[in-house]
Amino acid sequence: MGGVFQQWLPILVFMLMVLRIESINVDITYVESAVAKGAVCLDGSPPAYHFDKGYGAGANSWLIQIEGGGWCNNVSTCLARKNTRLGSSKQMVQQLAFSGILSNNPQFNPDFYNWNRIKVRYCDGASFTGDIEAVNPATNLHYRGARVFLAVMEDLFAKGMKNAENAILSGCSAGGLTSILHCDGFQALFPMGTTVKCFSDAGYFINARDVSGALHIADFYNDVVRTHGSAKNLPASCTSRLSPGLCFFPQHVAQGLQTPLFILNAAYDSWQIKNILAPGVADPHGIWHDCKLDILKCSGSQLEIMQGFRAEFLYALSEIGSSTSRGYFINSCYAHCQTEMQETWLSAGSPVLNDKTIAEAMGDWFYDRRPFQKIDCPYPCDKTCHNRVFDSQEHPLI
């Protein structure tokens, strides 16, 4: 037994070294000054972020990565978040691992490793769009996401972002939606000479009917916008044409954006399949349960419906327009968020499209080395996918 252990020990040590190299732990920063401005989390606690300082050629380049985590659409669902890390900075970990697009290692993140890299924590429940002055003393819920966003940006400007040569607003899931909804507003903070672009990872949520034929996600987003008072903080290029709830959908916002935008999304986004196409409310008998956990367990008819969802997604994506100021990497994976994990961002076995990894495609597009607008062939053709397999006990978010 000892001989076997000794044989495997060097391999285990090497694997631990690789894991340590792939990520670093970054301390939390609380924006205490934001409290006086009413820019607070759902529970009234200060906003927070994690900041790893740039150096060398990247000292004046800034990458803002917005955390994801769904939304709350009424008092009950917001109360359920209030005392968790998604509603209170008191519940957030003191250190967060940075990897993938946030890595400080040039081998794993060649284009952005020496930038100022910031992970903004998400604690408002409406993709940083809400702003209601009144606070009900019975619930003590603060709907102040838009104020939080500005307060964090002001804090970062004071720490050097005002001198940025390059700036990216990015995010995953609800954070990816944030990077679209706030894209032009983010650019407006900087002087003319700054190169500002936005990345959205798994944030292109579409307005599609569920398997029962209902527009469940549209109703849900309407409730989010109404509960948080988001309408005034959504892009005016959309709200001047459509109802505020519809302006929570990127397909109605992206065409009007002035700022360059890159969309990274799986055509069979696992969160959207689970919560937009086949939410529990539309599947009372659990016919979709196993399929949502593992795409390999989907029946032929379920896969056919998912191919239809892909077609709807691609139609919604076409709303971003054909300009090369728009980039996109749409793979045919059952996945959700692919920039923050090293294995999907850039590694020996990471997903590729047109012979490019996600990191290479986004870096090429940002630095104008070459445009990137690629859509994968339909499932199951892509053998480079990292398809998600979910725990059977996991509950959907909506």
C-alpha cells in the first residue's frame, strides 16, 4: 500500500500545484462610503468587491466582472435572499478565488492577466437596476442596485480607474445581463480616449415560451422590474419603444447599444433550459426532470424541442446586428457561464469554435486583432463541450 501511495504522491503534488497556479485568493473590499448614499444590498449592508491590482503594461487597464445569481421578483423571494450572500455583504466570504478571465497567470489568461481585475459581488437581486427610496420597516428590504453599481464605480475611479486606457464591463449569468444593461452607462463614465467594451457570459436570456406555451420568463421579469423600480434605469433606447419588462431582455436592448459588445453563450444554455424552456411550473409531472439534470438523459422529443429553443435563441441573437463591433461565440454545449472557470476559459481541453478557445476569441475581438462572430453546429456535433451534469437535489432558481 505504501509503495502505491509513494507512486501516486508526485502526481498528487503536481495536481495541487497546478490548481494553486490556476487561481489566487483575493480579499474582499467593503464600500462603506456607499451606505450614506443609500447604495446598499437588500439588507442594508454595504456593497463589496474583490480587487487584484494590475501591473506592468496592464496597470491602466481595468476588467470588471459582475457576479451572477438570478433575481428576486417579489417581497417573498427577496426576503429569501436577504440573509444570504446574494442579499447581504455580511454573508460573503472574505476571500474569493480568481481564475479564468480573472487569472493573474499569463499562461492561463494571456490577454488580461496583468490588468486590474475586479469581481463585483451581487447583492441586489435585479442586475443592478433597482432604485426605490422607500424602505418598508417590516421587511427592511432595500431595492438599490442602480445606486450600488454607481457607488462601486466611483470607488474604483478613486482607486485609479479614472486613468484607464482600457476598460471592460463583464459578467456571468445575471452579471452577464448587467454587463449588457449597463454597457453604455459604463462607457459614459470614461473620457473619450478610453477604449471601453463589454463582455456578456451566459447573460443573453431570451423571451421564449415554456413547454406549456406560457411566457413564464416574461411575467417573471415584469415582476422583477416592478418590484425593484428598475424602469428608469433600463436603456432609454429600449424603454422609449417597449414596456420596461421587455427591456430586461438583451434581444430588445443590444441593437440600441453604442458600445462594442461580445456575447458568449451556449445555444442550449443550461439555466435557460431549466428555467425558461422547462421551469417546474410548466412541468408539474417532472417529465423534464432528468433531461434538465443531464442532456444525455433527454428523449428524442425533448431534444427536438431543445433544437427549437436553439433556433429561437439564434433568432433573438440576430437582434444585435451584424457590425463587427459585435462579437459572439455561441457553442452548442449544455452549459452556463464559461469565462470564470479555467477549464472552459483556457486549458488543454477547453471548448473551441473555429479552432479558437473562448479566451483567444474574446482577446482577438477586444484588441481588434480579428473579428469573431461564430455559431456552432447543432448538438451533439461539438465534442469539445463541457456539458453540465446537475445534482438531482438541486432546485431551479425560478
